[in-house]
Amino acid sequence: MAKARARVGLKKDDIVQVTTGKEKGKKGKILSVLVDEGRVTVEKLNLFKRHMKGDGKTRQAGIVESEGKIAISNVMLMCDKCGKGVRIKRKKLEDGKRVRVCAKCGEVMDKI
């Protein structure tokens, strides 16, 4: 049985705020959205360290720090006008274009 995909209202380069977990309250830019897994990677948040072996040519051995994935349900899109994480709605403009809108203040989130 195929897993149902959730409708994702987030895109790469969006600014989000983490709502739960050890990074709660922190803000960052989305680096990637993994729709099938229901997760996002946020810049400089949920960091982990991994010991990497050098390959002798290009990569040097050492401890590499990188961003881990965070569940989409644990982040909220930041509204420029409200100044905090908000829920979003979808709205159709007069020209037929669909945009994301702040559910609280009605500000258009997409750059037009």
C-alpha cells in the first residue's frame, strides 16, 4: 500500500521557525524539502557530527558537521508582517495565480 503524501506548503529558501524539539524557537532558511519523507533540512539547525574517512585524493579525514532533517509538522513558515511562525492558506489571485497567504494577517507570502 502506497504512503499518502501530505500537502506541503513549504519551499526551498523559505524562512521557518521550529516549534518543537531541542531547536524550539530557532529560525532558519530551508535548504531542502523531502516531500516523500515529510521532512525538511534547515540551515544551521539540528546539527550532527560524523567521523569521515579520507579518500586519499579529495576529501580529508576528520569530523564533519552537517544539518539533520526535521519533520515538516515541527516547523512553521515565518510571516514578515506578523514576525512569527504562522499557518498558511492558499488563495487564487485575479490573474489565476495561486499564492500562499498568512492565515493571521492575510499577507501574501510568495514573492510575486
